[in-house]
Amino acid sequence: MSFHIRPSGLFASLMLMALAPFQAQAAWPNDKPIRMIVPYSAGGASDTLGRMIAARLGTSLKQTVVVENKPGAGSMLGSQFVSRADPDGYTFLLGSISNVLNTFFYKEPLYNLSTDLAPVAQVITIPNYLAVGKKVPVKDVAELIVLAKRDPEALSCSTSGIGSSPYLSCELLKVMSGAKIVNVPFKGGTEAIQAVLGDQTTMFFSNEALPYITADQVRVLGVTTSKRSSYLPDVPTIGETLPGYDVTAWYGVWAPAGTPKPIVDRVSAEINELLKTEGVRKTLTTLGAEAAGSTPEAFGQYVQSELQRWKRLMDEMKVVPQ
């Protein structure tokens, strides 16, 4: 004689509840659109990069990936939005070095980079370009410094928001050279560049400037990285005038903390693959960027090393959080 035990209704319900998260995770992505939050204005390099990644991910994941621009507060508004989003694999952030710098420029950042966001992959590295309007009577960084010291009101520098790498690039130039320059933050790099083209400011730092430089709309004086850019090899580094000067901008993707690791790993792998494609490489060339790519773990380690590096520099620069 054999006995068959039929699970009670309660037991069966509990089993289904236990399996539900795994079933939902296995179904990702389903028919719900994925959002890629770009914490900058539309039209700039970050927007171009975000839309390129979104389009490629949409194809590889067979799901719609929608870009949403949420500029403001040096990228903190969009980053905070992602940090508060459900960790279900349907919201991602295209952030940057600004996410590291915000930690030091603001007394009360709107989110904690180390605990509120999960690293997915580093995407690119890119220099900031220092350029002046065509009417500004300087040809190189040394002449710019001389002018700024001679006339403290002569130069105003537009940048893409407090806590951004262009903003820091300007502040570092001021500290290392002793130059007096008014730093004018905008919501994004495009607005910062347009301010110079419209003679509202005299100079800018931006990693979105390559098209304007190649079109001869501005006069480029230098790049912020420790090595010259392969895209503009004749343009000197600022460090050639101010030894030790080095600001390398980068972009990466994060998810809300708590996003399931299989989803994070999948998106990371897809990003690494799309960075190898010819179409993406061509787009990066127009931006003057170099493909990076990384695992979530490697990107997380890089972010932590950047936090440590910039903390030392901020202490040396005596930056007072706002």
C-alpha cells in the first residue's frame, strides 16, 4: 500500500511565493521598457553616448531601452532618481566621474555612491578640452595664465555644473597656476560651450568639444589628461605647462543597489560586447573617446580608487563643499 501526501493550499501558496522572485528574474527583460537615465541635458556627448548604448542594448536584449534626460545639480538629480528606483533591472544610470566628485563638492550629496548604486560597467574615457573664444587674445595655456593674473576679471570659464570633471578641471587650473578665473557652472556641456560661442563667457572646459574644435569655432589650448589625445596629437596637455595637472573624464553605467546580480552581469556583458562593434567605435571617434569596458567588480574597484585619489586631491586643493 502506498500513500500520497497532497500539499495543503497554504504550503502550495508558500512554495509559489518562494519561487516568484526566481521566475521574475528569469523572465527579465519582459514587456516592460528599460530606462537609461542620463543626468545631463539632451544634445551633448553624454546624451549621444547614452542613446547609442540604449539603442544597442535594445537590440541585444530584444527590449525597448528608453533614454530619459534628468539634468541638474552636477548630475546629482538624475543619479538620485536611479538610486531610488526599484532594483528590478529596468532602470540604469549613465553616470561619470562627476558621480565621484559630487561626494566632495557637496556637503549633503543626494545619494551615496558606494551604497545606493551598483556598478555595472565602465564605458569610456575621454579628456576635457580647454578652449577659448576666438576673440580671446591668447594662444596657449601659459598666455592664458598671464592674462588671468594681469586682469582678474578678464576670464570666465563655463563648465557643466558644480562637481563635474570640467568644473574640477577649471578649479585645479586656478589652484595650480594662481590664476583668477570666474567658474560659471551650467546644466550641461552643450550649454557651457554655447556660452563661449555666444560671448557670454570667455573659455570652457568640456569633454564634448571635439566637433567645435575641428570646425574651428573655438581655439583649443590644451587637454586635461596626462597624455595627449590621439584625436588631437598637436594639442599639448595642460600638464606640459603645469606639471602634475591631470584630470581624466570617464563614463560608466550603474544600477540601483540591490539589482539582481545576474541582471547586472548580463547588462555588463552586453555593454562590453557593443563597445567592440565598428558602429560604436565610429561614434566614439566623433566624441574623441576611448572605449573602456569592464566587469561590474572591476568598475566598482576603479570607482573606489577614484574616490580615494580625489579625496587626497580635494584635501590638497582645500575644496570647501557647498
